Amino acid sequence: MFKFELNQLVNISISDEWGEVKGRAEYSAHENSYFVHYKAGDGRALTAWFDESDLHVVEDERHPGCAVYAGRELPLGAVVEEWCITDGT
């Protein structure tokens, strides 16, 4: 089972940089890994694999416990509504 979803925003624990989960991998003898596209501290855009234990969720400050997902351009006339689903953990 994966801790993070595709397109979810995550923090990289060691550097406090953040990015978007672009891919996931599971292994029989190792923890899950995530392919994260992020902006490095020096401003460069990078993509790299990180172990699940090296990441933590970016939360919406207005809605503690709710994950944040990468934004996408909405079709003309679309309306954004705020909502949050938590799994109780």
C-alpha cells in the first residue's frame, strides 16, 4: 500500500524542499519509492527517486490533515470547491 498518491505534494524531509509525486514503485524487499519533481534550493527543477521514509505530506494550513495535490488548469467555466477527506490516521 502506498502512503502518497500520484500528483500529491510532498516535502523532502532532509532539505524541506517540496515537489509533486510523478511516479511510485513497490518492492518485495525494500520500502516504497516515489519519483518526485521538485524545485531545488538553488532554483533548479529536478526529478529524483526518494524512499517513502524520506518524505512527508504537504498539508493545507486551512484544513489540517488534508493532503495537497498539484494544480491543473481547469476548463473554462469550472468552479473550484474546497473539501477534505481524511482517513482518520
